[in-house]
Amino acid sequence: MTLADALKGQKVTIVSMDLTELGVNRLTALGLTPGVRVRVVDNSLKDTSIIECRGSRLALGRGLARFIVVK
Amino acid sequence: MKNAIKIALAGNPNSGKSTIFNKLTGAKQTVGNFPGVTVERYEGRAQFEGRSISVVDLPGVYSLASYSDEERVAAEFLKNETPDVVVNVVDASNLERNLYLTLVLKEQNRPLVVVLNMIDVARRRGIDVDAAALSKELGVPVLQTVGNRGVGVQEILAEVVRVAESPNAPVETSVAPACPSDAAKSCEHCGGECELAQTAADVARYKEIGRVCARCVKTDADAPASGSDKIDAILTHRFLGIPIFLAAMYLVFQLTFTLGSYPMDWIDAGFGALADWVDGAMSEGVAKSLIIDGVIGGVGGVLVFLPNILILFLAISILEDSGYMARAALLCDRWMRRVGLHGKSVVPALVGFGCTVPGIMAAKMLSDRKERLATMFVLPLFSCGARFPIYALLIPAFFPLEWQGLILWGIYLIGILLAAVVAKVMDVVFKNDEPAPFVIELPSYHCPTLGVVGVHTLERGWQYVKKAGTIIFAISVLLWALTTFPNLDAETVAKFDAERAQIEENADQIRAEAAARLAESTESAESAQPEENAESTESAQLAENTEADGAEVAADETEEEADPVADALAAVDAAEGQAALERSYAGRVGRALEPMLRPMGFDWKIGTALIGAIAAKEVFVAQMGVVYSVGEADETSEPLAETLRANYSPLVGFCIMLFCLIATPCMATFAVMAREAGSWKWAFAQWFGLTAIAWVLTTLVYQIGKTF
């Protein structure tokens, strides 16, 4: 499952991020790393996922969320 | 012992860094730009026990990995300007994420002081950070503050002085943590440069953070969650979000231009009065013309935008500081992304409909350089308020009432579509291999602090006056010279003087004749008399006009009975103005450009007026009045509309509007573009690029339209 498929309110763990170096580094600086717990705040917007991770709230484009594998 | 200490404030966006900076330095700040980029550099001074401490507020960053201008600037500053102490402001309520930057900063090997900010917010959320333990774990001094109430801010200065004086004094640490970048160096392939190595370093950093947090942070699970969830459920709702955003922007917009119109009117009136006073106090001549039209007009032209800029920036600062702007960006991102812009680009674009100048300044909020430049580049295509007088003159002059709304709407729409096309083209041309990934932090909502918002607003206003103002002023004097020199030769002036003298001599006779004529025409036109007090300029302009009607409108301004002698004198003045403009450099350039203008259906008269429009778009209308010697003209001037109708086809009228919409951004836009883009190159590229597009498009429209 990817982050884009997760449901509102679900708590998931990041398994891997199949992104370019730029994408991975951006996300890492914001606290998204493999193994981290993420709460999905809202996934109902068409192009954006809103999540909470390490105490901060982030909005991710679908283009990123589709390539973040979670469990 | 060094007397002056230089410190740098570093921290994540939304960590309260700017508030701390304000509390440290008070109002004694200067704003500049970091070299080559539009990242603002705030610098200030603080005093502590007689020591002078200079403070640089670095841009808010999440890391120093140079993925954005902000990160590059911060990294370069730390490397090249070697501050004595780096003060890392950390959001205590969001420690885990914030400590990533702390570890990165530690690896820079500069003396570091960590400031745990917003401990009140953290406590409310049930997060308790043990500062002493944190200091031990990190191996650097850790202080606690509540920035917006100024708690603990003086202690920062004391600690900074202490650290600066003994930079090598060891801090008591329990464990000396391994430097995470050592993990990267252990990479067999490259020794720390490759992707794999970077990931290894990041994993090591977060492992270290996890270890530190486990020892220093106690979280009370029963504490009330932040209210952000409930607010976000409404503000970023899939259906409600956009309408709420549009309403918010409408409010900002209304505030900027309605509230701003009062001080603008005062400034206008003030400069008008000043010009009148000079007019009376000085004798005729070049010096007087320079002071009234060049200097007073130029300075007025700069200051008249100031109220708009101040109000707009206040509103935007409030939206940003409260946390709402990030939500707005994510809502609009979907549409803006299609043309290669960012969600936040929507704010400058909307502002641009009022005035391009504050719109370009508002583009500052975009952190990606490419997106910011593209946004600024297309901003003049959002038809600004100053272009409205041109439409208001030309549309009723050439088009029947039932078409007017549609044409106006069409002009605005053409601008928007063209902006999308140009942005998309820039996106394709300048984009490197991959688009910047869309990820933004949604900071917790909080009440904006007046200090930060106010100081930033005033500083930006002052910067506008100082930097852009000098350029606008210089160009306006230059344009004055272009339309004034060379003067009419003595012979021509003498001819006009003689005409005036003759009119004054025969004043009584002229009055008598006019009275006789008027009596005659009133009799004949009695039955078809149009309403005397036609308030609506539109209906007046559209009405079938008799000659007497035109005279009425002309006399409307003074609200006195038309004096035929004054009219005759005004006609001579207007003819003299026309002759002077024709002879001036602007007139000559207009003529010289005629071969370029012909394909668009323009003649040299339109060309000369367009040169005036370079100063400010609305000048076009006044200049047209001068070239057609109808005297003082504004967009409600019926004689001018009449003259235009007699001389040009509706197609040419439309082409003028199209050209004015796209071409030659006004000088204020030019100056601000040069400043905000960080180079003149961009200002010139924009000016000539848009003018070229305008030429091609207008020529196409004219040539195709002509065949029908």
C-alpha cells in the first residue's frame, strides 16, 4: 500500500520511498524517513495528502504520496 | 577579548525565529537581500552590558542541503561569514523534527546555542522538554524562551556573550555522540558524497534524535490535541476550501484598494496642491516644467503606491503568520501546478489585478526561485487598475453598449490565458529534469504577533520607497525630458502668442457671436434636447452627439457657463501642446516607430501616446488628448472619444487595448522587477519579451481582423 491509498485517521509506518534523490532529501529534512509512524489527517483532497509526522503537519502532493510505500 | 560579536539566528520556518529576532534587536533592523537571490536578509543590533552584538536572521530552513535558495544562502553564510555564535531556535512543541537542523548545524563546527522556543505551547500540548538533559545530550548550551512574550530573551544575549568569549570551553556532556556524517564517510563507494551515503547520514541523524528525545522529552498522552484538526477540516475541505480562500482573498483585495484609496487620494491631492502652488510661484519656463511634471509627478508616482503596498503586506503577513497561507497554497496548487507555478502564486496573481507592483513584491513568499521568477514574469498580464482608464475610454468609444461588458471581460480573460501560456512555456524551457516535489509544512494556527507583522510591513514599504523609488523617479524625469525637448522654436511660440493676443483683443465680439449662435441652435434643437445633467459618462458617451452636446461635456468640469473666449484660448493652448509634442523626442520616436506600428494598425499619434504609457499605463489617455489637441483629457472625455471614433476603426481600438494589456510594463513594474528578481537582466527580459509578444499578437489580430 502507498501513502496515497491510506485512509483518513489511519496510522501507518513508512517502509520505503521510491523517489528521486531530491524528493527523498526534501522529505527527510521534514522528518519523513523509513520506519517513522505517520498519521493520515486527510486524504480526501484530490491532489494532496495531509499527514502528521514527528509532531508536524505536512501536505504532500499525490505525485510524492503515490511513491511512498507504507504498512 | 573581541568587542563586537556577530551572531546568526538559524531555525526551521515557523519556529518563532523572527519573533526572537525582533525581541533581540527591537526596531533597529535593516533589510537587504543576500547576494544574487531574493532571499531577504534581516540584520539588527542588540546591546548587552555595553557589548554590541550584531544579529543576522537567516532564512527559515529545514536543512542546509542547498535544495532551495534559502538553504543555500544559510549554508553559505555559515561557511563564509563565520558568525561567532550560531543561535538555533527550536520549536519545543515540535522537537523531533527541529532537532534535525540542530544536528546539521552542529556538524558545521561553529559555537552553537540552542534556544527552546514556545515552551508554553509545548506544555499546553502536554510536551515537557528537560532543557538541562537536552544540553547534556547535545553537548551545547540550551535555553528556554517564550518568544512572543519576551521571556528568556535577555538570557540568550548573556549566553551568547559567554560562549563568544570562551568558544572552546567544554560543555558538560554525558555521551559524546558520534557525528552522523561519520556514517556517511564510512560509505565504501565514495566517502560521503553519494545518495546512499546521504541517506545513511540522515538515518544516523534520526537515530540520534530518537535517542535524545527518549531521554529529554516527556509527552502527556492525555493532553488536549491542538485545535488545528478541527480548523483544517473546514479550511482545507474539498468543497468549502476554495470558496473560503476566494472570500479571504477578496477581503484582502478590497481592503488593499478601498482602504488604500483614501491615503492615495490624499497623496494625489497633496502633490496636486504642491504642483498648483509651484505653478503660481514660479515663472514659466523649463525649470518650472521640470519641477511640476518631472519632479513632483515622479515623486508622487512613487508615493501613490505606498498605501496599497503597506496594507497588502500587512494582510499577507497576517495570513502567513497565522498559518493560513500554507493551507491556501495546498488548495490552489492543483491548478497552478498545471502551468508550472506554485499554489502560492495565486496570491500575487490576484493582487496583480489591482496593481502589478505590490503583486511582484508579494511573489517573495514563493521559495522556489524558478516558480518565483515565472510568477513575477507573467504578473503584468493580469490587467491592473491603471489599465482600466484605457479600456474605459476606448470601449465606449468604439463598441455598442451590448458589447461593452463582453469586450472588457474578454480583455481580462486574454490576459489570464496568456499568463498561463507564458508560464507554461517558461516552465518547459527553464525546468530542469524534475519538478520540485510539492511538500509543505502546515504550521499550527496561531494568533499573529503584531511586532513581527508590523515591523516587516514597514520595512518592506521603506525598501520600496528607497530602491524602486529612485529608479521610478529617474525614469519619470527622463520621460518628461522626452516629451518636453526640444522646445518649440521661437517663431512658432510667437505665432501661438499672437493668436492668443488676437482672441483677447476681440473678446467682446467673440462672446456676442457665440451668444447669437447658441440662441439659434437652442431653438432648433429644443425638441431633441438630451438630458442636461447626464451623470453617467457611459450614456453620455454613447448618446448621439450634436456639436453643442460636446461643448456641454467639456464645460462640465468647471460647472460654469461656457465662456467662448476661454474655449478659444484653450483651443490655441491645445494646438500648441500638440505642436510641441509632435516636435519633441517622444513625437519623433513615435514617428520613427511608425513602420513598426503600421502592421498593428497604429499611427505615430498612438505611438507617441504609447511612449507616455511607459511611465504609467493611464498616461496613455492623457497623451492621446494632447496629440489630438483636445486639451486636458481623461477617460470620460467625450471630445476625445469622438475624435478617436472619427479617426480609427473599432478593430484598431481593440488592438490598442490588446497592446496596452500585454506590452511595456510600466516603469514602476520595471524597477520593482529588477529589484525583486535580483538583476536588471530579468527586468529587461520581461519588458522586451512582453512587448514582443504584444507586437506579434496585435499584428496578427489586426491583419486577420482587417480581412473581414
